[in-house]
Amino acid sequence: MADIKAWYEARGTAARLVLIAALGAIAGTGQAPTDFWPLSITAIAILFLIWSDSWTPRKAGLMIWLFGIGYFAVSLRWIVEPFLVDVTRHGWMAPFAMVLMAAGAGLFWALAGWLAAWLRGGVFGLALGLVFAEFARAYVLTGFPWALLGHIWIDTPLAQVASLGGPHLLTLLTVTAAMAVASLIGRWRLVGLVWIGLLIAIAFVLRPPPLSQTDGPLVRLVQPNAPQSQKWDPAYRDVFLNRLMRLTSEGDRPDLVVWPETAVPYLLNQLDEELMLFSDAARGAPLVFGIQRYDEDFRYYNSLVVMGQGGVVTSIYDKQHLVPFGEYIPGARLLSDIGMPGLAGNLGLGFTPGSTPGPVMLPGIGPAIPLICYEGIFAEEITSGATRPRLLLLITNDAWFGDAAGPSQHLAQARLRAIEQGLPMVRVANTGISAMIDPYGRVVAQLPLGVEGAINAPLPAAREATPYSRFSDLPAIVLLSILLLGAFVTGRREYD
């Protein structure tokens, strides 16, 4: 340990700044699609090894901020893709979006570093501070829990821990695993070996059962693969809509058909005979599709519609957690409060959030928790009410994110939601990746990115209600609070 810290401290100021940002960038490779979680753990372990109790709060905050900037620059690199859909108009914004997103997300980690030094919590205080910083990212300013430190485990057996305590318990595993690796490198090798052995034991105990055949309802996932640059072009809209109907009508008749977010490029209010055409294509099977609509006050919504036989709409779910600046302008709701409820939609200021939660009823299948795109990243917002749902139902349009890391990371988070709730998920994306996910987060059928097509997949059985589905983040918050208090009390005593 002393060798690593001494080597680092012997570098010049500029070199130290670059090195710590590079460590953060290496930590970011643990996120999908690379999934290099051992590199993430190693990079965080080295950060802990070079941490010094002599750092002032200001220096500690700066160092951890640089580490965070490196981490988020790599893990959120897909953020530039939406600005490249129309390069001529928006391309110039891409580098600014990357810098602002990485620096802004890194500020949460900077605060953890500042507090760890100010409260003299030591390395353990820093580790727990990072977990709380990730909590804050999930809640503050409507939240953005993307690329959480705990997400590096999604493609490993340890992902099953999420069924007990959700994504933040996984983040706690991440920082403690890094501390164990740091102990192996440093003086406390036995402690590191014991903790790593414990993680292996947890993974073994919680490992999911082998995949088995299921005779559940047959669900057709339809992926039209409409590029974002053409999706709303009048010259192409009917091309993609006809493609959806053709893909729906082929092959064996399923028990449910699902189209992606905003699959129908018209307003629901404008459709009449078209609904019968959709029903004919589905051959009487219930059809779920994404579409936009407005109400009597001309408020616009991003909606999920369940349609039964004969083109009869049986359920409508309006997206509740909208994307800031992407789907609404923050503060636009004030316009509604002063008597202009339709202004946001009419002037292009965005959608109105829905007010009626799920579940929605799927004929012949049961209740489903509806999720539209961005809503799938908020574990704590998925609630089922008194009735245990049959499945999670997520429709999305990931075409905004091209073929970069965004679609893979979005799919990974969908897998985590299935684990947390113990429910299978039907996930249908415009350009992919569409997938049937079992309640252990395993993809049992999928349509790859950038492919048009449709697949029929049986719906896996649900598990018993998981602890996380009952208690959400509360147990993790209580545990972390106790640990954090202990870390800072111990740290204070060492300095008294």
C-alpha cells in the first residue's frame, strides 16, 4: 500500500490529476456493454489506497470529483448520440453535453470526498459516502440513477443481491469489494481474503435455478427498427406502421402482442378505423403499443395503450417520470397553474406527466406494471399496490442512442428491475434490444440491436414477492446509516 501511495505522491501535480481521472475512466469500463467489473473494482481499490487522511476537504473533494469525471465520461459516453441524430442542427452541443453530464454527476461524488475528509471518516467513510452519493443521484432533481456503481454486477451472480436490497445494496457490495482488494494489496490481507470469500459464498447461495421450459402465455415482441432520423418523417411514417402490422400478422397467433414506445406515429385522438387494422393484424390477440395523445385541456401525454379485440382500447397508461429537457421543460408546469394548461404541449414545451399509476390489465394474462423508456431506470418508483403483478411491461425507443453503449446499459437496468421485483419483464424497443427477461434477470429471448423482426416468447413464471418489492430502499438506507455513523464516530475518536 505504501508503495502505491508513495509512487502516486511522488508524481507532479498535473500527473496526479491526470492519473486519478484515468482511474475513474478505468472504473467506468465495468458498465455494459464491456462489463469489465474486475477493472472497476481494481480502479476503486487503487483510489482507496492513494486516499490520504492528510488531505484537506477541498483537496479530497477535487480528487474524488476528477475520479468521478473520468468514470462518467466513459460510462455515459452514449449521451452524445441524441445530438448526432441531426448533426447539422444539434451536433455542436454533443461535447458540451458530455462535459456537463460527467462534471455534474461527478459533483455528487465530490461531495462524498469532501465530507469524508471533513468528518475524518477515513477510507471506510469515503466508501460509504460514495454509496450515499449514488443514493442522491437516484433522487435529487428528479433523479438520474444511470451507471450506478452497483450496476457492474448485473451480468454476474451477485446481481441477485438486488432482490434483497436493490441497486444501492449492490453499490455497497462494490465499494466493500474494492476495500477487500485494497486490503489484499496492503497490510490486511486476511481481512480481504475473508470478505472476498464471503462474496463468493453469497453469489453461490443466491445463484438462480437452471433455465427450464415454460408453458406461459406466448408474447410476440415486435421491433420495427425505425431510425430516429426517419421515425417522424411523413415520407416514412406509414412505412414503419405497415412494417409493424406485417410483423404482427406473420407466424403463429400469440396471446399478446407488444409494440415499442411511440410505435404509432399519430395521435391516439386521430385514430378510428386504424385501430381495427391493428386488431386484424394481431388476429384478435391483445395489443400493447406506444402512442402520443392529448386530453380535453390539450395536455399531451406519452402513453401506453392496451387494445382488445375489435380495436377497443381497454387501458391507457400515461408516462409519469418524464425526461427533463427531453420530454418537458422544467418549470413549464407553472404555466398550467396560472391558467394555461395546454401551453406546454401546444408550444412544444413537452408532455404532461400522467397521474394514474399502473398496473394495467392484460386480457388473459393478468396485471402488468407499465414502464415507458426512462421509467425503467428508477427501481424505487416501481410499485405494485395490493395485487401481485404478473409481469413488468416496458416499451422504449432507444433509437436516440444509436448503437453505442446506451441501449446495452438500458437493457442491463431492465434486467435488474426484473431481479428486484422477482417478475419477468417484456421489453420491446424500437431499434432494439427487445427481450424477454425472466425473474432472475436472464435474457431468455431477444431481438438484437438494429434488426427488424418479431419473436414469440413464452412468458416465464413470476417468483414469490422479493424483499425489495415489499420494502424498496428502506432496509438499505437503515443499514448504510448505521455503517456511516459508525465510520465517522470511529474516525473522530482516532483524531481525538
